[in-house]
Amino acid sequence: MIKVGLNIGNSKISCVVGEIKENKIIKLLSCKSYSSNILKKNIITNFEELSNDIKVLISESEKQSQTKINSINLNLSTIDSVSKYYESEINNLDHQITELDIKKAINNSEYFNIDNNYYEIFNSINGYVLDNNLVFNTPVGNYADKMKILFYKILIPYKNLKSFKNIIDRLNVSIDSYVPSPLASALATLSDDEKKIGTICIDLGHSNTSIAIFENSKFIYGDSFLVGSHNITNDLARGVSTTLESAERLKTLYSSLVSSPSDEFEIIEIPIISGEENKYNQINKLKINSIIKPRVEETLEIIWQKIKQNNLHKKQIKNVVLTGGGSQLEGISQYAELIFSSNVRIGNPKGEIVSEKIFQNPSFADVIGCCLYDQKEFSSDIIEKKGKKQKKPGFKGFFNWLDQYI
């Protein structure tokens, strides 16, 4: 089966074409990525130019993969998203739990609710509570006095979706699924064991940072905010009065979050901000590190606050995976260990999924995960969600659906 993932980012646009085999190993047929600065804080600044760039990207991907691209998974940021936990309960059960009981509980929940201002990009059952006992598989066949179903959904503003959808529609390419960016990065980097025992996946991107949390093999939280590695570049440019190009070079080659006694004596020449030839200032590595540390600390603290706001800190998840371009900062895993009091590792796209080493790079995690995404893996065994998720049944369609179980 051929699947295509498309990511429209603030610093690059990327397209991955993969052949998904029966053992879920992905053979990459094409991985194309072009620099792009048309997106500013997830707002399109030049619609026509971005449309043309994506058209070229898809065309080049078709040539490299020798595949006609008719449909894609589209990676979408969860900036300004709303995470919602909700539940539905049935009391006074006096019989063995059946599929009909679960269907009725779903019917009594917010599962089918429609919000005219928000698009439901993710909606899934996270667990079942049978007489205060939490289980994660469908409880059909069990006995209990009461049953509660726990749900989780992510809503994103329609305005964040429509502009990107219009571009794809103009290219005569259909959209199989909209993929929440935090989930995409997690799919590419987390092992099955990490998803089961509980792991926080943090993608430190160019302009966004995203958070995905898995526990008991369930995706229980996803969010993004507008702070990324580009903010570090800007901080350096302002802090040492140099060009953005020079600041990016300083960040890549010299920055570290782990201090060394020699940092004070390691001198680096940098061009002055005016860009005049043969005019340089001298700074030491200690100065660079003193600028980047507060920004990284702020980013990790924002993540921790979001986790606390959703009461997820009580789960005491002790595994953190850092991915994305920002995860390549020297010493960031040790620094994150202090913030989260957890085991931390750098997450590359998994070797068992992507065999080519050139693509086992944190910068490719989001688009590779987007290609891997299969909506069926996050659908309930009891209720099949057909078509695009937002095309929910009206009253007539719903009652036809319910009639099958009455």
C-alpha cells in the first residue's frame, strides 16, 4: 500500500512517499524537502507562491518515487487547539455488557457533537471504567454494575484548516486524513513499549514546539505552541549583535546546554550586524550558552505547565523523547532530565520503520509519522468512523446507524 505524508512547515515543506508493508515496515520511495519561509507563525503570507511550491514538491516526489500521487495525509499544527476530555456512564447494568451497551453510552456522550467553529482532528476512546476498575480493551462480555467510557478529542479552529485545504484542493489531490502534528512525530519515534508504559514526545521544531503523550498504547494528549529553535536564533542575533545567518551558525556549531570550564576561554569571531566586510566582534562560548539556556528552559517549562494544566503530571510519566531539529542542541537531553525528572532520549525515526539511515534524523520525524498515520489504529472496535471524520451523520444517518443495534 502506497501512502504519502505532506508537511507544510514554517521553515520547510516536505513530502514522503512510502510503501507500507504487512509488517508495518515502511519502504521510503521518496523523501523531498525544500526550504520555505512563506509560513509565518502558521499563517500563509503568499498563497500563490506556496501553492506553486507544493505543486513542484509533489511533482518531484512523483518522479523520484515513480508513483502517481492522488491522495495524501496532511500534517496539521495544533496551535490554538482545544483538548477535551469527556465521558459517558451507564448505571444499573443487570446483564453481561454487550456492544449495544457501549453504543448507547457513545450515543449519550459528546462523540457526535459538531462545533461550527472547530474541526475535530482527533476523537477516540481512551479507556473504560467498570465499577472503578480501569480497562483499556473493549469490555464486551464482562459484568459490572456501572460502566463509564473515557474519551479524548482535539479540536482545531476551522480557519487553521481551510487555507491549507484550499491549496491541496487546487492541486487535484485528495486528503485521506488530517494528522495532528504532535501525534505524527510520536508515531515515527516511539517504540511500542514506550507507548504502553507512558512517554512524553516533544518535537522542538523551527517555530513550533509540540507535545504528544502516550500511555497504555493510547494517545492521551497533544498540543503545540509558537516557540521553537528559530527563537533561539533570534535571541543570539540580538544578544551578540550579529546577523541571523551568523546566529544560526553559532547555534548549530557552538551552543551547548552543558557548561564547561573552558567555555570562557573559547573565543569566536562573529560578523557585526551591519554585515560590513572584514568587521568582526569577538565573543566566548560562555556568552552563547548564557543566551540559549533561558530560552530552552522557558520552552521546557511551558511544556511542563501544559502537562500540569491537564492534570497529566499526576500520572508520573518518567520517559521523555525529544525530536525535531531543536533536539540536536548539544546537552539538551541532560537539561531536560532536570526539568522533567525523567529518563530522556533523542528520538530519530525508528530504524525498524525506516531502513535508510539518511532519513533516521529528528528533523524528518513529523513528515515520516504523517505518512505512517492510519486512522483505523485510533478508531474504536465498536464504532467504525467512515469517511472524513467531520462528515458526521445527521439525524437520519444516525438513526440508521443505531437501528443496526436495536
